[in-house]
Amino acid sequence: FLYFIGWEDTTRENAEMTMTNRGDSNVTLSDRSDGVSCVTINDMMVVYGGGVADKVWVLHLEQLRWEAVSCRGEVPPARKHHTAVGYKGEMYVFGGVTGQGPDNTLHALNVTGRHGFSWERVEGVGRVPAPRSHHTAVVMGDDMFVFGGSQGDEPTVGSIRRLASQGFYDVHRFNITSCTWDLYVHHDTVQPCLWGHSVAPFRHFLLYFGGFSLGDYTTIMRTSDMASTIADIQPPTATLNDVVYILNLHTKEWTRSSPKGIAPAPRALHNGFTFGSEMVVFGGVGLDDNGLPVPVNDSWKWDIATGRWDRIDFCLKHWKSAKLMYAIHASILYVSQKLTTVHTLDLRMGGEWQEVHCDVTGLTTPTVKQYPPLPRRDLDIGVGIGLGMLEPPPPPPVSQMPNRYPVFMGDPKVMSPRRRKQVDFEVEQRALVKDEMRSRLREEMLAEGGFARESEIERLQKQIADLKVQMDEMAKVAKQRELNDRRPPEAPLVPPAPPKVDPELTREVSRLVDAVSHLKSISAAAAQTPRPASP
């Protein structure tokens, strides 16, 4: 069975329900699904990560039905503590920790294509962020903004200074349409060094809250400059953060909003989102009086206009782990602690939390999507007729591709694979539009009677061909009968045949041929006559 970080461990209750990965032995995922991601795409909550690389888990929000889906394409390595965002029917996964350590590759999972769930590695150009985990990513328009994180090693004063000088704590931007990376906001003294924090978009602002703050950057710089080299290997002052940092994407300026009045306890690895003019955070990890990590079981909302915090009721009073899986669809908030149940709340109308049960039968047997068959082509006669090709031929190299791209779309030889795919889609759409225009024009001409004579000619020609076939058959029979008359008596005779060609049938063929010639002459005369312009 499947258990995510932040989901109640019910191993005893569901020990008999296990998942199978690629036909291997049954593996319980209670200890292999740490650091998974959760994204809302259309009416689905897509969960990815942990110890399984080639599957995703989907909760259909309208039917409240779970499903394990096998993926195809360029499947990325298994990872955890990555980020995932949704954009136009695709899930973009960046970074995280793989078996080789921190990663900085970007992968896209198409969940709405006709070929099922398919992975693709996105090769971006420009200044790609350094490998990282425990960072945040958010989509604004066509851009994805990446900030913060860690590289897995125990941070030191020297490592923070080195990473900051290399732009690790800068805000990076990835344009999804052009597949380009760039450094959007440089690190400054106001900007913190965070990991395990949350991000929530609001208009042209990004709201960062919580996380582990690796000390005051200016203090670290002064200490490491004045002290000996031993200071570089000392751990920095890492504290839990309870400050809201606001990034203005228009001015590229940071603003620090300190808590006012009653405020939530500092936390990390929590959830955060915006709805209307409020930011909501819940869950996470805090520290007790002895400095040990403990789950934080509360939920708060922050008024963006006034900067004040208010505690709100939550569906769960206590839960054993830090992070919960959640989704927002049609103003309904879905929160899941375990697979069998989900809690819902209408964010627009308010009211009480509702607990409903989920259908988990789709998890015991992973779903295998039925893809359309590949095209088949007959082989040469020398090889065998009708055997067919099991796979389509490989596409020609870019240098041999026909010139089917308009000039303004760019040269296909220098396009990235993702840009070329977008251009192919646009060209196909243009071809579909042209075909539709031709069909409409043909329908209009048929309505005016322009092709009526052609249809009548085709019908008469087919009738003539059928009559000629009958005449040929009758002529063959008559010839065979004549040969039988010339044979000697001892030769076997062919059964008697029908009489010779009917003269009436010959006259009918002649009449039809004359009718066809007459209609063709009428069509030729009509084609030379100019038509009035269509309105």
C-alpha cells in the first residue's frame, strides 16, 4: 500500500494491500515515499516521488477515486524533496535528491495527452540553477520561479558563503515556452537563506514563509572575514523562521513582514497556499523546549492587506507527521492524511469540514493505460505480403526534414526538442484549419450545384463500366460456344451458354455514352462562363 510523508501510518490495518513495482516482489511503500510532491491538474491530484520512479498516484477529485498509473517516455530517476508545479496539463518536476545526490534536471509529465501519462526531459538553456533539494517552485504566467533549498551536506559558514557567491540563493526564473533559464533576482542582505519553506503567489507578489534560516548573512560574512579559517568549517546559526518575506516581481525588491500580535510558531516543511486575499499555512515541523523536532498540529491564515495572523479550525486535531497532501479544485480544499479518507472544505462558502471515503481499489492493481496501436505498413513483395511493420520507421534527421516551418517560427535545426514539438503542433493546427476551410468551400459549392453535373457523370460512368463487364462476359461465352461447335464429336462439350449479346443492351450502352458526352460538354461550357463574386 502507499503511505506518504504526512500521512498516517496504518501499516497494520493495510498490511495485506501492497504495490508491485515492475513485476518485482511486493514492496510496502511506507518507508519509501518520503518527500513526495502533490500537484493539482484539472480535476486530478497527482502525487509523485519516493522510491518508485515509473508510476504516479492520481486522486480523481470529483469521483474521489485513487489510481496508480504507469508512465512511459523518458522516466526520470526516483527522487524525493523535489518541487512539482502544474502548467497547461503538464507537471514540471525540478531538483530533488536521487540516488546520485542532489539533482538539477527538469522533467515534464504530460497527464492529458492521448498517449497517456508520458515523461519528457526538458533541456533548458541559459543559467541552470545548481543541484538542490528542499527548495520551492511556483508558476506565474509562463514563468517558473525557483528559490532556496540545500545541497544535502551539513551547512557551514564557508559553504553558505561559497553557495551565495555562486548564486545558489538567487531567485531563478525558467520560461516554459522558450525553455530558457535566467537569474531573476540577485541575493541581497534582506533576502534570507531558506530551505524547507513555503511559497504562495498573490498577484505579482511571491509570499515566502517559514523554513530553516541559515543565520544572518551579513553576520556570517563579517565573522568569516575577521576570524580564522576555522570559522569557515563551523556550522551557522540555523533557526526556524516565522517571518513572511514578500518578493515584488515587478520591482524585484524584497520586503520583510514581521509577525503582528498572535502569530504561528516557527516551522518548516509545512504547506502554504493563497485563496482570495489570504495566505493559509498548516502543518510542518517545529522544535520543542529541548530543541528536538516535533510535528506542528495547527493551521493559520494571514491577511495580506493588514499583515495579521488568525488561527483557524482544521480538519485534523492531531497527526503524526509534518506534511499533508492537499489540493484545491473548484474552490474546494481537499486534505488527505491517509488514502481511505479525505477531508473537504468549501473555501468560498465556508462551513464545516466534511470527511468522505475514497475508492482505493485502483491502487491494488496499477493501471496500465491502453495506447492506440502503432501504424502498420506492408513490406515489399519479396519479403512477404501482409506481414506489416511492428514499429513505424524512425524520423529523418533534422538536416533532412522538409521545409514545413514558416520563417517566423525559426530554423528547426537550432530549435530545442521542446520548441520543435510546439512548432510541429502549430503547423498541424494550421493544416487542420486549411482542411476545414476547403471542406466548407466544397459544401458551399455543392449547395450551389457546382458539382452536381460531376456527380451525375461519375454515376453514369460507373453504370457504363458495369454494363461493359456484362457484355465482355457474354462475348466470352458466345466465343466458347462457337469453339464447341467446331470440336469433333468425341471431344467433351461445354455446357450450353446463353445467347449472344443482346442488341438492346448494346443500344443502352450507346445511349449512356452519348449522355456522358453531352454532360461533359455542358460542364465545359459552364466552366468558361464567369461566376459572380460570392458575398
